[in-house]
Amino acid sequence: MTLFIITLLVLAAAAAAMALFALLPSPAGSSRAANLLGSCGAAAGCLAGLCALAFAPWSEAVSLRLPWGLPVGACILGLDPLSRIFLLPVFGLGFVCAVSGGLALRHTHPQEHNLAAHWFFYILLILGLALVMAARDAVLFMLAWELMSLAPFFLIEFNDGDRQVRDASWVYLVAAHLGAVVLMAFFVLLWQSTGTTSLDILQGGAVMQGVARDAGSGVLTALFALAVLGFGAKAGLAPMHVWLPEAHPAAPSHVSALLSGAMINAGLYGIIRSLSLLAAPGEAPEWWGWTLLLLGLATGLIGILKALGQSNLKRLLAYSSVENMGLMLMGVGAGLIGMACGNAWIATLGFAGSLMHMLNHAGFKGLLFLSAGEVLHATGTVRMEQLGGLQKRLPLLGAAFALGAAAIACLPPLNGFAGEFVLALSLLDGPSLPGVERQVGLLLALVTLALISGLAAALYAKAYGITFLGEPRSGFAANARPAGWRTLWPLALPAAVCVLGGLAAPLFFDLASMTGLAALPMPNDMQAGALAGQEQMRASLAMVSLVGSIALGLALAGIILRKRLLKRRSVGSMPTWGCGYQGGTARIQYTDAGFSEPLGKIFAPGMGLKVRMQLDARLFPGKGNLSVSAPDRMRNSIYDPLFEGIERLCNACKIMQHGKIHLYILYILATVVGLLVWGLSA
């Protein structure tokens, strides 16, 4: 715990230094110094945090009470397995993104951006995330949550000269605070029901079970619904996901990687933590599990279908984050169903698969967002219809993106396959549950998971193929600036996670299953089955890792042998051939919309495709124009009209703001009289 407190102090000191830098004039030297100190300060704090996690027993639960000046709540910080596993992406990805961001921003003009302010809010985001995971009091948790929620607003608005960026940052801010309002209601109801704000006292669910016996199950139902809505808004669960595909493409890429790989995990953390507060081991209602399972599958399906319709690479990755958060929630739902039905295999693998996929997602999504950022720096665009042919011009970057794409598409022997393999096996045991409806429900969930995984493979074949293969479709790609190891070396760290997460899958599974059993313990009669399930799954993953290691070794040996054989021969270079392309015009290559057209014919309603075609009506038409887009219908049909109506209502209420003091005094008197009448009648 001492090392963790040191981590918080290092981050706080770095944030204070950046705040001082932000107030100084901004000559070129000062801007470069602020960028160097800010990125190094953030990286140092994250390294200290990783040391704090590494040099302490994983299963140990420790807490520390610090002085607190507020009349309610307490400053209690603690670490347990659940906090530690969610802090791994915060500090690990925070370090990688700090280094990558520092390299990307080193040539930024001081008149365009205040880099000291940027790094101040970046460090605040990491500090807020660390406090959220460690808070053991509801009041402290909400303060840390607000800190974590406010900092990204200023990070997203980095390029505030662009109107779309400003709109995206405001969409994020509104969504974040709507979720915070719901969470405030959750904690207020929890406080009112139990009489305490201490999360340590409520841990285990015994207190809430007593409250439920006295006041009825309605309190538990209300608390569960508030937790799913409040934390689900942060996690980007459908239909509360609309902020995520707006904010992530607008932010700098190192910020997008941290938001997608670490910050949205706070929503999943909150849901799991709230489940441990609301229900004792084995006492959570079964319908909670089915609710989370169906919500997760719906979110995953919506996310992957919307991603297939995107032509902006970063927006595609943002919708992919929605899909992966759905898969994580699906695992939690399956775990609750297994626990309620007494099936230790489903419960253990559901929880472990969810946490394992969370760790894997941080690795490959961080790699993909950082790679997309390097594409933007090299070409000036992330519009796929203007890219192509980048593999020849940027071979290292293309290899990094291809590795991340293969991992997230669940191709063995990488980490994405291992995580979804555990999730699939948890659902595969559905026929052993009592009741036909449960058996059919989990088998349909398994089919949906397989569909989502297949669509993910198609999605990333499109993303990599259209962006990196073929010939350049525009001058952006043809004139791409080279990117060497000096710029790309931070990408090697998440790339290593993608490989090691698959080759060392048993170790990752041990970590995830141990954490799952500690966060949501099994009833006594299921613990032996849980341990047996762990052993069996570990053996299966060991076999998968062994086969994957052999296959990877043979592939590397084949590549080395090929290079040696080709050294003795003269090797020529020819133009790329594909679908009839033989050195003519690059316009006849597949576009991103053309690649997705077969799937669009089947899933067009879910993808939300909007096709606009303009053809010359003459017998021999001169020109034609075809555009395909996939706007978010939920935002356009639900959220935009709702917020516009609220804005009109607020504007109508401005009539009361007329500047006449005597009428303001009359409002106050009327309010006081109304309160007196209400008090007397009560």
C-alpha cells in the first residue's frame, strides 16, 4: 500500500508541475520542456504504479484511512485483487500512451497548443482512474469519478479549432455527467438504505441482504438498475454508447488509446464492484445475470455492425470498443447465471473470461489506436477510402497494425483467441443447466458470440486490407512520411502483450480466475467445482499455448529460411495485383464500402447504411456519384431530439432571467412560503 501511495504522490506532483508550466508564457523551448516533463512525469507515475502492483501479494486486501475534512464520508484507500487487475491497464497503457504521445507531440507549435495543460489533464485522468479503483468510500469514489470524468473533456478538445472536435467533447461531457447523476442516485439510495458510505462494510453483500429482508427486494432492484445505467454509460453499453464513437476519433490517438483501453473499463469495474456490494455469494437473482448477458450481447452485436459501416479508421476502432465491452459484460452475466444455477464451470469461466478479455482488449486496442495515430501523422488522414499501399511505405507500422488486427479478430495463437475461447467454453456448458429455456438461451448466446467473432474477422480484414494493402488511392497515401523505430518503438510493448497473452494464456487465466473468485465468491458448495474448473481450463489453455508456440516458431523459421534463400536470387518488384488491377488506375480497387457490401445486404438495418446515388439520366451518362455512410441512428433519432427539446425548454425558461431585482425577491418569498405550507401540511 505504501508504494501505491507513493504512486499517487508522484502523479500529484507531476500534475502540479504541469499546472505551473501551463501558466507560464509559451516560447518554443518552454513547450518542448513541458512536453518532455509531462510525458516523463506521467510515465514515471505509471511505472511506480506497476511496481506497486508487482511487489505485493495479488490476493491480499489492504486499506488505509487518511485524514478527511468533509462532514460525510471518509478517505479510505484500499487494494484488493479486483482493484489490482483493473489498475494493470491504467498504469501499463498509461505508460505506453505517455511515451507515444510525448514522441508524437514533440514538434507541436507552442502557439497552437498548450502542451503543459494537455499533460496536466492526462496525468489527472490517470490519477482519477487510480483513485476510482482504490476508493473504499462512496463519497471519495464519487469525487474520484468526477475527476476521472472531467479530465477527458479537455483531452478530447485538444484540436479545438475543429468544430466537430468541440461537438464531440461536449457530447462526451453531457454523457459523462448524466451517468454521474445516476451514480449519485445509486450511492444516495445505498447510503439511505444501509446508513453507511463505507464500501468495506458493504463488501460481501451481507448488509444489503438484511436490508432486502426488511424492506423488500424493490430496493435491490432499484440499486441494480441504477448501477447498470450509471456505470454502463461510462462503459459505452448500448444504447448509452453514442458518446464513444464521437469522442475517440476526435481525441489525439494516445488519448484515444487510453480512453478505450483503460477508462471505459471503469464502467465494468463499477458493475462488478456494485454486484459484490448488493448480493451475498450465490444470492444474486438469476434475472440479473440474464439482463447483463442480453445487454452485453446486444451491445456487442450493435458495436460490430456499426463498425463494419465506418470509413474512418478511428471511428471504426471506437465502435469496436463498444463491441468488446459488450463481450466483457456478457461474461459477467454468464457468471451470474452459472452461480444462480449452481454450475461452477459456467460461473468460474464467465467471470474469468470477462476479466481476461478486459486485459487482452487493453493490449490490442491500445496497439490499434496508436497505430491509427501513426497513420494519421504519416498521411494526414484516417479516411480509408484515401489510403492504401501503406504496407510498402510503412512496413513496421503495417506489421504492428496487422498483429493488433489478428489479435482482436481472435486468430490463434494471440491473446484475443485465448480470451474468447474461455468465454465460449463457459457458454458451451449451457445444456447442463436445468430447464430448456436456460439451455436454449446460453446456446443462442454462444451462436451470437460466434457471429460477433466472425464479423470481427471480416471487419479487421477490411481495416488492414483497405488501409495498408493495394496501391495508394490518393496523394495522402502516396506521399506518406516514413516512420522508423524512433517513433514506433512504444508500439512494441502492447504488441508483446498481444503475443504473450496468447502464448502465456494459462498465466493470464490464473490471474483472471483468481480475481473473479475473490470479487464474486462462490457459495461453499460450489468452491470445489470452481477449483476443478480452473484446473481443467488451465490444462486446455496450456495445450492451446503449446500448439500456438510451435506454430509461431515454425512460421518464424519459414520466414528466416525464405529470406536466406532469396538472398541468392534476384528478386524483382511488380505492381500490386488484385481484382483485375494490373497497373492501371487505383480507382478500380475495392473501397471500404465495396468490401462491406455483401455483409451490408444481410445486416443493413443493424449497420445503419445510408446510400446516396446520383446518376446522369442520359443514355450515355457522363458522371455518377455514389456515397455510403453509416450514421448512428440512436443518436439521430433519440438523443439529438431529446437534447434539442431540453435546450428549447431551457431557452424558454430564460424569460425569468430579466434582471429585475424586485421580481427575484418575489421568487424567493414565494419559494419560502411554499416550503412553509408544505412543512405545515406534512
